[in-house]
Amino acid sequence: MEDTILVTGGAGFIGSNFILRQLAQDPSSILNLDKLTYAGNLRNLDAIAGDRRYEFVHGDIGDRPLVRRLLQDRAPRGVVHFAAESHVDRSIRGPDDFIRTNVDGTFALLEEVRAHYESLPELARRAFRFLHVSTDEVYGSLESADAPFSESTPYAPNSPYAASKAASDHLVRAYHHTYGLPTLTTNCSNNYGPFQFPEKLIPLVILNARDRKPLPVYGDGQNVRDWLYVEDHCAAIATVLANGRVGETYNIGGWNEKRNLDIVQLICDLLDEIEGRSGAPRRELISFVRDRPGHDRRYAMDASKIERELGWHPRETFETGIRKTVHWYLQNATWAKDVTSGSYRQWIETHYSS
Ligand code: NAD
Ligand code: DAU
């Protein structure tokens, strides 16, 4: 494969959206390395299964001989690193996998990529990029009057997930600073859209509201997140990969702060509107449950650097994006049924029973 990008974690929520978008908009080939954990689903990529520019490899980013072989054989011009354990609640119940993949796995990947980069001829080295996909959670929590997170906000991660992502960000930074690896880091706010695993707030609430099951809201429901439609995040990643300044970090966000309770109520109202109001209003399904330990109160992103320097702007408003997302989950009932069997049921029972 010529002109290839190695994507890690491309069978997950954002990675699969990125691959679908990239193949539609860019001539490069994609090599997708994914371990297929509970969160990875090859059905997300059904639409490109026959595309000769796409290849899937089942494997772990921590498997150094495998990564070495892929880099040698395919000589990608870049790596876009999505692979991670990504769910905060799971990191609280069992942080081991988060350290293993997000910290050790990223370290192993960086080591192999560095060796590969150093072996490249000058021209290929100039074009090579390692883009690390990270999160706003590394910056900690804001009070209601605080300014949004900027790229110079000090790191203050509060959950094992956030700490593991912060550690990986620091490693990426060090590999640029020390070894000259041409890295780019993106820190993004909460994503929503098609193919998100229904352990996360928005898809969980859509599917439960559809089925008239309880809608669990942690604590008082007043925690604030900054929501971005997943395609806008993928467009931002493509922009940074193409034009970002090497060694830099870019914050990505939707300028769209919402309280959790408002989001849950909005989804209830949308479903009442779309499905018809045969029973009681779905807002009556809302159930306030025990708060997440260490629950960050507010995230907000200042995305002015990527807007100013690279001309990226979110295209979707929350109102249009959430409507599309609700329709997607209603129209893809088989996808939802498949991913909510087996281990998913076990997670929901363990997590919400207490
Ligand atoms: P996800 O949990 O949906 O997908 C993660 C993917 O990584 C899965 O396909 C999984 O199989 C794969 N994976 C896990 N461990 C692996 C390993 N050791 N080797 C290879 N593959 C492995 O996650 P997501 O929501 O798509 O997030 C993708 C990235 O974006 C993560 O790095 C996350 O921290 C970051 N991020 C997510 C959000 C969000 O709102 N979801 C926001 C900002 C940043
Ligand atoms: O901010 C970016 C991060 O967004 C990403 O780095 C993470 O990978 C991603 O999972 C997401 O983290 P959050 O913890 O913010 O997302 P989650 O969907 O789990 O929760 C969103 C908010 O809703 C949060 O305040 C917790 C709350 N919540 C969540 C669930 C699952 C509830 O009130 N009830 C729930 O059942």
C-alpha cells in the first residue's frame, strides 16, 4: 500500500468515523490496527469492507514485534493514534487496562515509531507525522466562572482514565522534545454521534429512552460538558494532520457547554416528538443515581488556536447534531442490539445496580 496512514483503535467510535471520512475525502490508504476490545466493532466499518485502500489488522499497540513489522512492511507516512481505554467509569472500577493500553501501549508504540522514523530517508522523515488523539479531561475540572481550558492550562487529571491520558500526552511531548519525533497532539471535548458505544451518556440515554427504561443521571445532573459532533472532531484531526505545526498541541471543542440534565431532557423530548407521545412523557424516566466518584464538575474548551491557525470550525450545532444522532440510533437498531448483548449487559448490571 502506498501513501498509507496507520490508524490505531480504528474500530472504536471516533476511529471508525475518522476512517470512513478519510477514505471518502483523501486518496491515502488506511491500515487499521485494533485489538477489538469490548469497544471495538468491525461492523462500524462495513461500508468500506470492499475498499482496496483499507486493511484491518487485529492486534495490540503494545505488541512491539507486530507494530515493528507493520511499520517496516507498510512504511506509513503517518500514525493517527486513537487506541485507548476510554470510559471514565470503567477506569474507576478497574484502572489496570487503562495503564496497560493508554500508558504502556502508547510508550511501546512511540518506541517503535521512533525507531522507524529514524530509519527513514530524509524526504520521508520530513513528511512523517505522529498524531496523538487526546482529551480535555487532562486539564481537570473548572468552576462555573473559570475561563475555558487553553493549550497552556496546567494538567490536573482527576480520574484514572484522565491520568493515563495525561501520561500518554507527556510521553508524546517528550518524544518530540528529546528525539525530534514529529508529533501533533489534539485534546478534544466530549464527542457524540453514530457508532458510540452505549455505555456513554448520550447513546445510553437514547436507547434507554427508546425502550422506556430508567435514565440514570449522576448526582444533581448539573455537571457541564462541552459537546462536539464526531464528524467535526474527525475533520479537525484531518486538518491538524495535514497542516498542524510539528510539536504543537491543539484544543478542539464545540463552544457548546451543556448540563447533563438538560441533555437528558432534550433527548426525552426529541424521542417523544419522533416516536409519538403514546405513553407518559419520557422525562418521567429520569432517575438521579449515586454520583461518579471524583466527578469533574465542568469542562469547557477554548478552540481558538485551531480556528485561528488552521481555519477549522465546527459545522454542526448541537441542535442539528443531536437530532441526527437520535435518528441514527433509531435507524440502526440491529447495530445497537448487537453491541448491547453479552458483556455490555454485565457492565450495566454491575455498574448501575449499586
Ligand atoms: P472507544 O473506546 O470507542 O474505542 C477505542 C478503540 O481502541 C476500540 O476499537 C478498541 O478495540 C481499541 N483498543 C483498545 N485498546 C487497544 C490496544 N491495546 N491496542 C489496539 N487497539 C486497542 O474510544 P473513542 O471514544 O473512539 O476514543 C478514541 C480516542 O479519542 C481515545 O484515545 C480517547 O481518549 C480520545 N477521546 C475521546 C473522546 C470521546 O468523547 N469519546 C473525546 C476526546 C478524546
Ligand atoms: O471530555 C472528553 C471525554 O468525554 C473523553 O475523553 C472520554 O473518553 C469520554 O468517555 C467522555 O468522558 P465523560 O465522562 O465526560 O463522558 P460520559 O458519557 O461517560 O459522561 C458524560 C457526563 O454524563 C458525565 O458528567 C457523567 C454523566 N453520566 C454518564 C453516564 C454514563 C450520567 O449522568 N449518567 C450516566 O449513566
